Amino acid sequence: MKKVLIRYCSIYQDWNDDNIEKWNSQRQSGMFKFILIEGVIKWGVTAAFLFISLKLVMNDVGKMEIMRICFIWLVASLVYGYVYWVGTTASYENYVANNKKTHDARV
């Protein structure tokens, strides 16, 4: 499972100096902020807006249905953000472990 998270659920696939710096900054800000920004704001709000827009174009949508859609997308975006937090953390730890092994082998 960890390999799947590393491969498919990491914001950064290439751990260059710039991405390492970005990740360290995001990690220091904490998981809650990461999930809020990456999951809810960047993914969930955008997806919910598009989904509601499509529903409105296709047929008449009531307030309860819009609230239900928003709730579902909120939960999905929280899960998405958490999975990407775990996947990026695992990917970074894997990079550090492999980089340390490579560095130790050279010395």
C-alpha cells in the first residue's frame, strides 16, 4: 500500500531542492492546513463548483440537493487531502532513506 501511495498520491514525484523546500514548508505548517489548502480549497471547492454547475445546467436543482452535493464533496476533499498528506510524507521519507543509502555507499 505504501508503494501505491508513494507512486500515485504524492504532490511531488521529483524531489529536487525546490520541491524539498516547498514540502518542508508545507509540513511545518501542519497537516490541517495542508488538507484545507490542497484537499478542500484546491480540489474540493473546484470539483463541487463544477459538479453543481453541471447539475444546474442539466435540470432544476433544489437547495437540499446542493447542500448534499457540498457535503459529499467536503468529505471527499478531506479524504483526498489526507491521502495526499500521507502519500507525500511517505514519498519524502522514501527519498530521504534512498538518498542516505546512496550517500553512504559513495563515502
